[in-house]
Amino acid sequence: MERTPPERPAQKPATKAENSREARLKAALKANIARRKAQARARGGQKSDK
């Protein structure tokens, strides 16, 4: 007896609002990573006790 994968609904094209949200989240993530890298450089290689 063969097992077939379940049917998946076709993905609908992203709306303008979804694209806007994706772009906003991408920009926020990029800024967050840059800020964390700057903080790490400012510490000068000091390691935390965690």
C-alpha cells in the first residue's frame, strides 16, 4: 500500500501589505544585528559570565 503526501493548497501571491511587512521586518532585523555587532565591538572582546 503506497502512502501519498497530503494535498497542499496552492500558495496565493503575496499582497502589497504582506510585502510591506516583510520589508519592514527585514529592515528591523538588519538594524538589530548591526546594533548587536556594534555592542560586541565596543566591549572589546570581553566575555560574559553567562
